[in-house]
Amino acid sequence: MSLPDPDVLIFLASAVLALVSSALVILHRSIVYSAFFLSIVGIANAILFSLLGFPIIALFHLIVYVGAAVTFILFSLVMMREVPTVEPGLKVVTFSAFILTVLVLSRIFLSVGAQPSFYLEYKGLTSILIEKYWFALIVASLALATTLIEAITLARREV
């Protein structure tokens, strides 16, 4: 009995993580938790980009989508005095659109076979990040840590 390819297992795990997290973004009542699940969707998408052989795009996806977009959402919530509510009818429409999108995209992706374009070497990528972009990495890490603390504060205040 041969072991399955690790790339296939990573792909399946990140695809399931992206689908479950995107459903939780739509269905969760709290905007803070929805922003957290949105960041998980971004991380899963970055893993998928990396598996396709695009490590730089995956890295920028993490920085821009997960870092900046979620930070913007949480900073906007901090600036508001009260947490906005989401209409229940809108969630049904959004979830229906989500299910339709999953069905259409699964039909498209199952009909097309793809192979990774090259093997990704993370050691070289991390050495480039640490040697050339160390200051930006520190600033981004501090900004994300600050946002995480604010999100925890908001979530505790909401409950």
C-alpha cells in the first residue's frame, strides 16, 4: 500500500479549510469572528497558491489579503462605537450564492487537470525575506500582533 502524495493531502486539507471557513464567514453572527474566519480563508488560499508553484503570489496574498484587509476590517470596528448587525435575510442569499459558486467552480476544476509548475523551496524564500526585507517583516508582524490584540478585546466586549 503506497502512501498518498503529500501535496494532494495538503491541497485537500487547505481546500476543506477554505470552504468551511468561508461558510463560517457568512454564517457567524459576530463581525469580529467573521473577520477571523476571513483571515483563515486567506491563509488557505495562500497555501493553494503555493502548491500551484507561485510562492511570491502566496506571500503577497498573505500580506495584503490576510494582513491588510482583515486589519482594515478590525480597525473599522474599533472606530465604531457600536457593533453593526447583519440582516438574517441577507445571510440566506449569501449562503445560497456560496453554494452555487462551490458547485460551479467544482465542476470547472474537476474537468481541468493541473500539475505544479516547479518545486517550491521554502528555505530560499525565507532566507530572502530575512536577509533583504527584515524591517518590513518586523513592522508587519507588529501590526498583525496589534490587530490580534484588538480583535480579542472586541470579541470579549461583544460576548
